[in-house]
Amino acid sequence: MKLTRIKKLKKTTLSVIVAVSLCFGFYLLYLLSTQITTTSDVFNELPILLGVGVGLIVVLMILVGAQVLVTIRRYRAGVFGSKLTVRLILVFVMVSVVPGAVMYGISVQFLAGTIETWFDIRVDSALEGGLNLGRANLENGLGELQRKADSMAVSLSYQNTATQVASIDSLRDQAAISEATLLTTTGAVVASSNSGADSIIPLAPTQSMLRQAQLQQSYAGIEENGEVGLLLRVVVPINHLEEEMQILQVTQLVPERLARDAAMVQVAYRDYQELSLSRYGLQRLYTLALTLSLGLALLCVVLMAVMFSNRLSAPLGFLAAGTRAVAQGDFSQRAPISRGDELGFLTESFSVMTGQLSEAKEAAEKHEIALTQGNAYLSSILETLSAGVLTFDEGLNLRAYNPSAEQILGQSLEGALPSGASNPDGLEAMRVLIRTGLSGSDKSQWERQVEIVVEETKKILLVRVSTLSGGEFPGFVVVFDDVTHLLQAQRLALWGEVAERLAHEIKNPLTPIQLSAERLSRRLGPKLEEHDATMLERSVKTIVDQVAALKGMVNAFNEYSRNPDRKSELIDVNGLVLDVIGLYQATAAPIETNLASDEIFLWGDTGKLRQVLHNLIQNAEQAVFERAAPEILIETTVTSNTTQIRVRDNGPGFSDEVLSRAFDPYYTTKAKGTGLGLAIVRKIVEEHDGAVAIRNEEPGAVIEITMPLSHTIVNPKHLKKTV
Amino acid sequence: MQSVKLQQNDATFSLDATFNIDLSPIIQDALHKGIALPFVLDFNVMRQRWNIWDQTVVEASLPYRLSYNVLTRQYHIRDKLRGRDKNFDTLEQVLTAAGIIMDLAVFNAEQLMPEVEYEAQVRLRLEAGALPSALQLEALESDKWEVSSPWYRWVMD
């Protein structure tokens, strides 16, 4: 803001200086052309005028020099628009300087010529001649007056003083002269005669005249008489024979007309001489004035040229800057110049254009933001989706996936993207599925259940494949869910129902069977012979025992199928393990332990976990039963947030079928097994958010339970151990 | 400058001064072509002060013209201020007459304070500004037109 204000001020100052200079130039010219010829006091004003003129020229020269320097610097620096400025300045200067110089030359020549023509030898001699003529005329009159005076002096010389006084009037009349005065040698008036009506005091001769007359010389002179007139005066001596000499003075007024003409000639002569004397001065002065005016005008023109050029090229500079800004993506440029001409129109159009571009860019940005937000929204949905989502292109290359897909497949899919090289197994299974689906039918959507093995556990996935036909990205979308747990739950639920019904159906007849057998024993026992009675009693006992066993089995069924209440408390895992194996000290297979050195705590139901250990140890004992040197090892380990309990044995290991179905209820390889041992183990472990795995590992088999650690315990030592 | 004298007649101080006027040929030429020469006698009385600017107490000047009538071939001194109007036949006469200024009343006694030291100065010059304007230009350019006696200064009693 400040800068523009300074610029504006500068501009105004420049304009003012230019205007003042121009005005002054014209005024100077006017003054010089008028005042020289008039009789005003040029002497005092002229130096001031010239000084101010020269001062203005110096100021203008400094300004012009500064402007030109700035322009040259801009030109050298290659500022956009400076070339145009320079060219415009040159054109302006050419346009003004050439005619100015021509006019100046012509004017100077004309001036010199004109002033020269004033002075002509003929005019000179004519004036001189006129002057001489007048002078001759006057001298003629003077000569005549001299003669008259001489004759009067002769006539007066013969008279005495009394007759002189009487005769002077008549003598004056005869001679037709204005005034005659008779004086003594000392200048005292003896007699006087005047042609005028009123008697005027006679004009006194000067001392030198009197002296001249005393020396017997006559005086004759033309004298100025007052403002207008000329006077002829003659003073002659009158010599008496015996008396003292006297002096006669006669004067004659030059006729008024002659006097006036003579004066006019005189004035003309004087004026002419005046001009003649000052001709070179005049010429120089006019030339100086012309030069000053020309200098002022030219400097003003150059200054104006610079100003106009800057003004003209300013929009170009703005346009250049604006274009550069637009190229760099800045659409905020607006024209500060509002002008009525085409350049103004151009800059305004440019402003309008940048405005529209700016709006368009804003709209695009908004759109992009909305799009990004939409994408983010979609991807956040995909990320929170529990189902795995994979997309493939037509060549079955993975294009996108969500975190759930990775989690379900148990593999990182990052390397499987087209840029990567890896090819995880789960992905290959999906590809197979898509290929078979494609070859099987021409439907755009199909659904399959697939079994895959993830980290050695089998997972059942429900996979839905959709074909993306058309659009920008043709290919396939694969959505899959891990339904292992679901199926398991379904199976369990089914089993629970079966178990309950079976229990009910089986339990119902068991009591009558038992009662009937006991009654048989009671009624028939006493009536039979001892041998038979014993047999009966044994049979009845078998029946009763088996019924009781059957009842137990049915109750176990129920137990399994029921959703038991779960108590939750802190459990010291190592303590629990030691506690449980204490019960197995007497058995054939020795149980070794390899427990974690740290204390391990987890939240859970002690009774149930105890049962898990019992089941696992029993399982192992049964597995090593036939071994000569049976070994059972229980290990506990801790990782960052889980604990593992492993039960190893050196038994024969599991067959593949067993490995895949070991946790299914009622699946057993033992003659007397219920098939519920491992199923219950798995059920309990899963109730505790853990996982159980089974595998063969030298020297036999291993069952591993992974349980989440309790994170709430800060210092477990303060807690009472629950074992 | 030949002589200068300040006289007190009652309350008035009057100046008598005699100058040698020497006209350059160019001025004589102009005079003989009928151009009147304006002369000015400047007289100042100043009080000296501690700083460099003296205080001017009295400022008097006497303008008069010296001319030549080409018709009558007479020289003429006209002093309108004092009503002096005299013709002369020769240049020497008129220059001598023009250089003599007699009995010019310059100031009254009450204009000066007693017992203060004053300094008077006097000069006679040709006043170019009173020349006909065309000649002023010439006079501006050429110093041949400059006729001026230096200031004659003296301390008054």
C-alpha cells in the first residue's frame, strides 16, 4: 500500500513538474517576445527569469536522467515490457525532437534575419539625412538671426542709451524676431523687447556667452527651450565709439511645427540607434529564450514520453507477471489498472480469465476432496469389514485387498500386489476357485465353500466371487468369510441337541431297566439255588453297573452340550500344572516339567483348566501306554502377550485323519473312549479366548494350548495364589 | 572620487562630492547617438554592529540624466529632483558638471543618535536598469556598459 502511494505521489510530482515547466516555458517565450520591446524594467526581471528557466531545465534533466537510467537498467535486466517502453520513448522523442529542432533552426534563422532587416544602411542614412536636414534648417535660421542681430547691433551702436530703449522695440519688429535684449557687459539689462503680449522676464545669457561677447566674438546657438520648443539665440557685442561696449542678445523661437518634426526625427534616430546598439544582445537574447523554451519543451516531452511509455507498458508487465503466476498455479492475479483502451480491456479479460480459472480450480479441488473423502470412507468400511475382500484383474493378478483378507488368510498380501513377487497359498486357492467358477458356468456370481490350511490349522471359508464386467477395471471381486467357527458352532449346537435328546431317550428307559434288574435279583434270588443265584446276582450287578455307566455317559453328553457357567479368577499357570501332575505321581509314565521361569497369570476358570490338563495328561498316558520307556513332558512358555502350555509324549503320534478331526466330539480311536476328551479341551480353551493345536513332533505328538495373558495384573505377587 | 564633504546646516546634513566620470567609448558612442545616460548617486549611512550586517540608517539617492541632443549638438544634464537643467557645449564640460554634486541634503540630524559611531558611504553609477530596455540587454551582457565608482566609505565625526 505504501509503495503504491509513493509511486502515485511520484507520478503526481512528475506531472506537476512537467506542467510547471511547460507553463514556464511558454511564459518565458511570451515575456521575452513582449517585454523586450516595451520599456518595462527588464533588467531586474530578466536574470530571475533566466535563472528560474535554467534551474527548471536542470531539475528536468535530473528527472529525465533518473528515468532514463531506470529504464536502461530495466532494459538490461530484461524486465518484461521494458523493450516496449524504450521503443516508445525513442518514438516519442523522435517525433518531438525532429520537428522541434527544425522549428528551432528556422526560428533562429528567421530571428537573425528579421533583426538584421531592421538595420538597413538606407534607413540609417535617411535618418541621418533627416537629422541633417533639420539641423541645416535650424542653422539657416540661426544664420539669418545672426545677420539680423548684426544689423541691429550696428544700428544700436550709434545711439545713446535713451534712444536705444526707445528704438529697440521698432528694431525688433523690423527684424521680426521673438525677443531682443540689450545688456551691459556685466549682464545687466538695459532694454528689452518682447513679441509676446505679456511681458516675460527676458532670458538671461550665460556667463560664458557674456565672456565670449566681451572678447568680440558673437555666440550663436540652438537651444532646447522647455519641453517642446527650440530656441535660436545669438549674442553679439555692440561697440560704441566712445562709450563702453554693450551686448545684444536676440532670440527666435523655432516654429512649433519645425521643432516638432525635428524632435520626431531626433527620437526616431535615437530609437534606431538604440536598437542598433543592442541588436546582437537582442539576437542573443531571443536565441537564448528560444533555446530555453526548446530545452524545456523537449525535456518535458522526454519526461512525458517516459511516463506515457511506462503507463502504456504497465499492463504488459502485469500480464507477463500474471501469466507466470498462472503457469505456477496462482490464479489470484487481478489487474490493478482500469483503463478504457484495448490494453485495459486485455488486462480485464485476463483478470476475468484468471478468475474463472481460479473458480474452476477451486471446484476441482472440492471435487477431489469429496472424492478422497469418499474413497477414505469406502476404504475405512473395507478395513472395518470382518469379511475378507480381494479384487483381481482379468489376468487374476491381485489388485486390492483389505486387512481382514490378510487376517483370514494368515498371510501378508502386500507382496502379492502386481508390483510384488510373492504368491501366497491362500491367493492361489482363490485363483483356482475363480478359474473353476469361470469354466463351470457363465454366471457372474458364484459361491463356494473352501478349505484352506492356515498356519497348520484348517479353515473353512465361504467365498463369494463376483465378476466385474465393463467399467474401468474389469476383473473379479472375491468376498470371503471364515466360517470355521460358525460351522463348528453349528455342529456343536446340533450335537448338543442330539445329546440332549439322546440323553433323554436313553435315560428314560434306564431307570426301569435298573429297577427291573434289581427286582429280579430280589424276587428270584432267594428262590434260586445258590449257583444260579450267584449268577443272577452277578448279571444283575453287571446290568446295574452298566446302567450306571450309561447314565454317567449320558450325563457327560449333557455336560458337554450345555453352556456352562464360567467363573473367572486369576490363575497361576505353573502352579496349576504342578498341582495337577501331583495326582499322577503313581502312574506308570513319569511326567517331566519344563516350566517358564516367569510367573504366568491368566484369567480363567481353574476347575475347567484343571480338567483340560487332566484330559491332556490322560490322553498322553494312553498314547505312551505301550512304550517301553514312556515319557511325558509338560512345558510352559511365555511370549509377548500369550502363554503356551505344551504336552509332549513319545507315543506313536497321530494319523492324518486324526490330526484333522481330533477335536470333533465323539471322534475317538480308542475302544473305550467317549470321543469327548479333546473336544472338551478345545471347547474350554476357546471359551478362554485361546487356541489349541495338535501336531506330530519328534519323538511323538504334541498338543499346544495358546492362551492370552492377563494384562490387568500389575504385580501378581500380591495376589493370593489360587492353587 | 575626488572629494567628499558632509556639512551640517542647522538640522540638515548636506553632501558635497566630486567624481571623475570616465565614459567608455561604447557609452560615449551611445551618448552621441542620442541615448540618455541615467546616473545615480547613492548615499548611505550605516551603524556598525557586532555582526557582519550593518544597520542602514540613512539611504538617499539622487538620480539624474546626462544626454546629448543630436540636433543642437549640446549636452544636457537634467536633474528632475532638484530642478537642475543645464546645457553644455562640450563633453568635458558636461562630464565635469555631472561629476559635481553640491549641497545635496541627505538626512536630518535627528535621524542619527549622538555619540554613536556611524559610517557613511557614497558612490556614483550608471543605472543600467534605467536604460532603454533594448539596451539593458546589451548592458546585461557587456561590462563595457558598467560605469560605477566604488563605494567610498568614511567614518563620520
